[in-house]
Amino acid sequence: MDADALARLREDPIDWRYKGFPPAEGLTPATLAERGWNLLTGDLFLPALVLKESALAHNLELMARWCDARGVALAPHGKTTMSPELFARQLEAGAWGITTATPAQARMYRAFGVGRILLANELVEPAAVRWVASELAADPAFDFFCLVDSGEAVGAMERALGEHQVARPLPVLVELGVEGGRTGTRSVEAALAVAAGVGRTPALELAGVECFEGILHENEPVDELLGDLHRLLDELVDAGAFSERDEIVVTAGGSIYFDRVAETLARPAGDPRIRLVLRSGCYLTHDHGLYDRSSPFGADGAAPERLQPALEAWAVVLSRPEPELAIAGMGKRDVPHDIDLPVPLRVRGEAGLREATGMEVVDLNDQHAYVRLAANEDLAPGDLLGCGISHPCTAFDKWRLLPVVDDDYAVIDAVHTFF
């Protein structure tokens, strides 16, 4: 990544643009730790979504070690965080590249010097195709891959590139999908036809195959899709479709089934050119909801080690208007609510820090959380309520700058997001 661009970001003033931070003269991410602020002693504006450093470090190390032991590469999906600082840590931990969902996201990645980008989506709009071609021409070291699932998409890319000076072919991966799913050909035979079309187009280069199994929820369809991708790969290799390639990219694996992808698609005795790339993004922060239930490294997983939730949302209790109801100052503008509501974890009151036993967030307004609790529970206005969240992808997008805290909730750093 571009060290100068990251250094400039760390010198960006922390001012009124960033919720959660109080006014402080000369405050930047580079000087933040010097303030000695602590979330639990009232130094931050609330609500605040914070990242726990120890959990981040643990998750980075665990996933890197797991991938290395299986000989698979990781291109974590950047749409989860859209944070250059976190991208840098993932790449430093050994990530092969960063995955993107849109050309606009890829443009942000390039602004911070990400050198290998996997667009896990089709690329058909002319302006975006031309931008990618210009990036490839300007930087011979830049690697880029995108998906294709139809002859029409091949034609659209060819027309866009025909209007542009192409320094080198644009690498594409044929995408295999499922009935009722989103993008991707609906059969191996259709995928083979798309691959043949790519082979007839000088501006494009067939670089591998792809699928996304994360939209499936039943075991059998997941295995069937991965098996079909394996068959597609075999047929293309046998047909010599990659004869000019030094490396064949095979990619799948979101944050739920990456273990099954590694097991099904690993080819220890196969073509040495094949690089299996996982695209898990939510491993970095994990959560207290969706991924803790579904990840192989979650609470119900069989793995001996667990990912640790790194995201916590903290709010102040504003009111106790009824014996069994408290109102906390956080809502839909601050925390994800598309899958699960926040999970109360801890309370900071006059007596110190304690577990939020028996409390439940039952509803959210834009800026308020409805917390059900026992009538005899000692929770008063001014107390702090810390909650776990579910689905990191819809948490980061609500914050432009997130404090990073140690295990005692001292503020030691901050990371930006660009959504």
C-alpha cells in the first residue's frame, strides 16, 4: 500500500466531521493515544462504535495461520470495513489482495495503493471498464480481476475497451451461479460457452473461475455448487483454456463456508498453477450475532480456536421511563439492525463495570434503543451500556472514524472508513 497516503490520513484532523469524538485542539489519529482518553470514564461523545485491538490482532493472526496451513490465499472483502488502515493490517498479515464489490470501491483502494484487487462482480459499465484499463496501463505491477457470466457482458467489455488504449488484456474469471441466485451462469455448460467467448476476445484474458456460495443456506446446494465449480475448472484446464497463464485463480469462500471451500477446491496434487483464493471479510471483526452463529470459527463451529468479536457499540442510558424499560442513546443511525438487534454485554455504572445480565434490546428508532430489563435491575440515566452487534458489513458504514481501544477501553488509535 501507499505509505505516504496512509501517513497523510493519520494527520487528518479529528473534528466535527467525526461523531463520537469531543472537541480537542490539534487532535489527529497520530496523536489520539496521547490524550489518555477512556471510553468508560466519559471522555468520548456517545454513542460510539469501537474496535477492540486485542480481538483484531487475534483474528488477523488466526485467519492468516489457518490459510497458510492449508496453502490457500486470502483476499478479504474490503466492503466490510472500507478502511485503508485495516486493509494495510490485512495485507501485512499476508493477504494476497483485497476484494471489492464495485468499481467505486476499487477506486478508493487504488487511492491508497492496493496493488491487487479482485472485483467479485461483473464489470460492464463503460466508464468503469475504461478506468480499470487506464490503471492497468499506468501501473505494470497492478493486478486486477473481475467476473463475467454472459456473452453480452463479454461484448460490453470488448466495446468499452475498443475505445481505449489497452496496454494488456483485462483478466476475467468466469462466474458460476445457482438458480434463483444473483449473478453467475446457471450451468457448467453455459460457463464453458462464456469462457470460449472470452478466449476469442483479445482485450480480455481468461484468468480463472469463481462462485459465491454465501447466498446459500442449506448444506447440499453449497456442496453441489462447489462441486460444479471444480468440474468447470477441470474441463477448462483439460481444454487448454489457461495455456498462456502462469497462475489460474479459483475463488469462492465468504465468511460462512470458507472451510468447506478450502476442503472441496484444494488441489494438492493438481495443477501447480492453481491459486485458491478465499474472500472472507467479516473474520476481521467477527460479531455477537450472525457470524458467531455461522462462522466455522464461531460459537457453534467445530474449530478448536474461535474468532473474537472486535466491535462494540456503547451508548448512555437516557431514561428509565417504565420499570421494565430503559432508553439508550443509540439507534439505526449507529448500529446494524438488518439481521439482529444489538446484544447488551456490559454496563458501566456508579459501582463499576458489570455484565448486562437479563437485558435485551427489543427495538430501535433512529437514535434510540429500547432495552427490556427486570424491574429491580439497577440501571439508571447516565449509566453506559455496551452492546455487541450482528453483521459488521452494516456497522462500519454508519461511522467515518472508529476509535480503537485496548481491553481497559483506553483509546489508543482510530481508523477511517470511506463508504
